[in-house]
Amino acid sequence: TLRELPLPVKVVASVFLMAVGLGYTSAMVQ
Amino acid sequence: TCHSKGGEKEDVPLATYEHLAPFLKVNAVAVTGDWVKVEEPISTSKLTQSTHAHLLSFAVLFSLTGLIFACSSYPSSVRCALGPWVVVAVFADVSLWWLARLSDEWGPLFARGVIVTGGLAGLGLALQITLSLFNMYGAKGKVVIALLFLLGGAVGGLVIQSQIKPALDAKALAKQPEVKAPEGKQPDAKEAKTDTGKDEPKGKKDEPKGKGVALHRPIHDFD
């Protein structure tokens, strides 16, 4: 599961998820 | 060239306002409750480009967010439903663009569907991101994620208050004024009169008059 992933992988996945969220939100706002 | 003396259509003079007036009438359209096309949609080639970009970028991004969510520890029914949710919604969204465009009869209905599929995609993405993030870490990590969300919310709120709201208000204001403007455009008729006496352009003499004419904002976007 996600919890068992090594920390660096979790951080990369988290940054990716947040970047997608931010990008999508800003695209919608524009 | 066509309507002045010697032109192919000199029998239909368009030199003065009176000549033009018959063609300026706007036919009244009865309010029927049916859909009325008010502006031309974007061209098919642009829609194709947009479809290409959306299917290429969004499909990849949302497949990955779905994949991350699918690796979470939520019940398998939740993961099966929410994992492919966003990609499916985006495909439905893009399909509806085309259906709205290509079907005259059901087009407006499909166009309304775009709002629903767009909303479903946004909702699904928000759920995938937040649930995946909170599922990834222990108690301390969850606090950090929550703080990041709060920080993001605060920054977003500030941006809305300081940038987006004033811009929207300004846009709404810009659309309202000067609807009467075309009525007062008498100088055009005057200029036309002087031009028709002889076909020679009177370029420099007309320039000072032109400077006094105020520019008008378009009444709507199509203008």
C-alpha cells in the first residue's frame, strides 16, 4: 500500500499529486 | 468601389445614412423558449487540437493519480470506483464536446452534460488527491499535509480576494456601458457624403474629423 512505500517515493508522489491539483485548479480558474 | 459611381452596384447607393438605414433594421425574433444559436462555436480544427491536448495530457495525468489512489489501503470497492473515475469523466467530457458540436437536435443537451462531466472530473480528482495524500503518511505526516492544505487554502483565498474578484468585477463593468454608442455615429454619414461627390479620396482633409470620433467598446464578445 501507499503507507509502505519508501519516504522519497512518497514525497515524489505527494508533490506530483499536489502539482496536478494546483495545475488543474489554476487551469479551471483561468 | 462597388456602390459608388461607375461601380458594379451604383444602382444601390450606400452613400448616406438614409441609404443605409433600410439595411440596419434588425428583425424581431419571437421568444419561443427554444435554443437559439447566438455565436459561432470554435472551428473543428481548434476543437480537434483541444481534444488532442486534453486526451494526451489529462488522460496521462489522471491515470497516474488514479493509479496512486488504487495503491491506497481503502476498501477495494472504493478503489475500483474512484481509481478510474477521473479518466472516465474526462473521456465522457471530451465525447460530449463533439456530440454537442455534431448533433444539431441534441447539441444543447450534450453541452449541458459537459458541465456535469467537468464537475465529476474535478470532484473525483479532488477526492483522489486528498484521500491518497492522507492515506500515505502516519499521524505526523497527516498533520503536515493538513497544514499544507490550510496554507494552500489561505493563499488561494488571498488570490481570489486580491486578483480574481477585482478582475471579474472589472470584466462585468466593462460589458455594461456605451450600448447607445452606434446611434450617435452621424459623422460617418457626413464623411460618406463628401466621398461620394467625387471618387477621389480626400485623405488629409478628413483626418482631423476622424480624431474627434470616440472609439466604442464592442457590445458583446462577438463584436
